[in-house]
Amino acid sequence: MKKEDLKIVFFGTPEFAVTSLAKLVDEGYNVSAVVTMPDKEAGRGRKIIQSDVKKYAVEKGLEVLQPEKLKAPEFIDKLREINADLFIVIAFRMLPEVVWTMPRLGTFNLHGSLLPKYRGAAPINRAIMNGETETGVTTFFLRHEIDTGDIISSRKIQISDNDNVGTVYDILMHIGADMVIETVESILDGTLETRPQPEGEFTPAPKIFKEDCRIDWNRSAREIHNHIRGLSPYPAAFSAIEDEEGKNIDVKIFESLPVDNVIIEKNTTPGTIMISGKRLFAATSEGILEILSLQPAGKKRMAASAFLLGYHPVKFTTAQNG
């Protein structure tokens, strides 16, 4: 079968998925339809927000399906009518069995981790938050339990101490697009080989909620640093700062650096702020953390030096609003 004769239905929502979809289109594959999340309203003006995948699909004249419910009879009937050979899923909802078993060549997923590590909705965030020094992307066939199917291929990258979720996301997004093409090619030419995931060997990567972003200053400087970069630039770790007058403001923190050349008194309360010239430091349960950039509530992101021009912080406390 030629690639232009292989009928593909693509499932995805964010920018991470767009790169792979664009690669398929650019390579001349027959993307018969694109399935993405329904449009939603946001902001005070209730502006209609479309997913990144929909924006791209519309621009390229691809058919777009936006089911509210993935088991809806009209959606299932539409998929059967398309009669695709292969489904590809990237950063989408969990598909019901009636959907992923439909195409004759199966349904494969691109996942942002080295499975079986970091199964779940936030693999890139969780890997960095946990201080991992490597991660990667994996393609695998879907099965009942989430992220547990037979592995097709995987590719590893190193995570540097300067990386955050934004930089790793961009790297994996492009590597993943290449792997999607390689996976489809192996299916087409009959060279596909798979291997089962090891039983009982997995690390969970649950969805990031607001409370997951709150900084606990009773952790070590290294742990807090990993927490910050695992959430930067979005959704961003947050805390609150108390000033000399006892007032609190919530802040998002985007960049930090553990330091070992700042001397503090023993038993200094975690969260205590130290200022040296234009630099902002915070005590933790173990070590000192320099805060490099942050964003006070209602303001723009700024360097710590700019923040100190208008604020006189004393300590980090528990954030009130996030």
C-alpha cells in the first residue's frame, strides 16, 4: 500500500500534537479526518477558543470532528463511515475500546516519556519535577489500561539542570513527530516490531492540579528547584511573599538556582528571604535557593532584580490564591 492510500484518522489537541500532524501532511499521508476537543468559551468576553490541532486542520482543509462524547452513536458511525486503516493519538482523551479497536491496522499513541515510566497525563512535568536526568518519547499500541500497550519504539534525551518543561516539551515535540513518521512507515513496509511493557514497573504521571503547583519551602533547595522548572513556564509554581509591613502577595516563580556560597544562620526558618544587592535568596530545609525570575499577581513576569526595586520582601509564606 502506498502512503497516500493509507487512510489515517488523527486524534489530538495541543501544540505538541500539531507538529506530528503537520509532518504527516507534509510527508503526503492521507489524513482523512482530525478529531479534537470541542471549542470552549474563555475569558470575560466568552471568546471562543479552538484547539491548536483544530486551527491547523482548518487551515489545511482537513475534516474536523469534535465529539462531546467519544461513545456518541453519531461519532462512532462517522468513524465507521471513514473506514480508516490506522488511528494515531497524541495528547488526547482516553479512547473507548469501540474506537481504538476500529481500524484494521490498530491505534497507536505517541507518549512523552520512556514507558513504562511516567504513565499518565503529565509525563514531562513529572519527570522534571522528580529530578530525572533523562526522558524521551514512546510510540505504542493502545490497549485497555492507559499507557500500557506494547511498545513500538522509543527515543531517549538528556535533561540538563537548565531545562524546564518548556524546553523539554519543544525537543520531544519534534523528536516525536519524526517517530510518528517512522512508526507509520514500519507499519506500511511490514517491518514493525513491538515489545510488551515490563509488568509492575511503572511510574505514575497524574494530571497537574493547582495544588500541585504550590511551593513547599520545607523541602530542599534542589527539590524546590526541580519543582519550579517542572512547571515553568506553564502552569508555573507559586508561593506568597510577605513584606516588611506584613502584607502578602502571591507570586509565580519561573526560574531558580540552588546555591552553596551563601552563608545563613543555623535553624533559619525555611522561606526566610535574604537579599544581597539585586539578588533574592530563600532558605529551604536544606540549602539556599536563588530566585531568578517571578511574576507578582496582576503584574508581568520580571527578573528578581526588577522585583526588588518595588517590593521589600521578608519571607515566602503559603500562597492565598495561587
